[in-house]
Amino acid sequence: MKESITVGELIEMDDSRIAVCDLRDPVSFGFGTVKGAENYPPERLGELFDIPADKKIVVFCQSGQNSGEIVRLLRDSGRDAADIIGGYREYVRFIMKRDD
């Protein structure tokens, strides 16, 4: 499976088969996040490994630069994981363009 996905690919995924994980701090998360995402700030990153193994883990940060390392760690442990290209910023751009 790919290590990075687009926002469009994320939106097309079956929600019951993925765990969407926002890696940003709780304050940023509180201002808005990807639909259905749960917050996993730095102090909770270890909990990502507790997500059921039958779920694809999709992680994102603000711009997509930091989430790649988390994806590598998850994949090295045998998990199906990917990050969102462009992070939350790209998600907001995508949604705003779609709603125009």
C-alpha cells in the first residue's frame, strides 16, 4: 500500500476501515481537523500502535512534513499506514475548492 495519499483518496476511503489520526497539538486540533480524525499529539503517539491491526492508519500534521516519519515507524512495525500529502493545509484547500 502507498505511504502517502491525497485528500481526494482519503475522502473516497471506507470510513469503517481506516483510523484518521491528527498529529497536531490539541489547540490546533480544537480549531479544526479532518472529518472523523482523533487527536494523537506527541505525548500520545505510542497509542497509534494500539489501533486495531485491521485498520489502515492515516496520519497527518499541519503541512505533511512531520507525519512521514511516523508512517515509517508504523510500517516498520508491520502496520498499514499512510500520511496525507500536504497535511491539514491541503485538506482545507481541497474542501474550500470543492465547496466553491
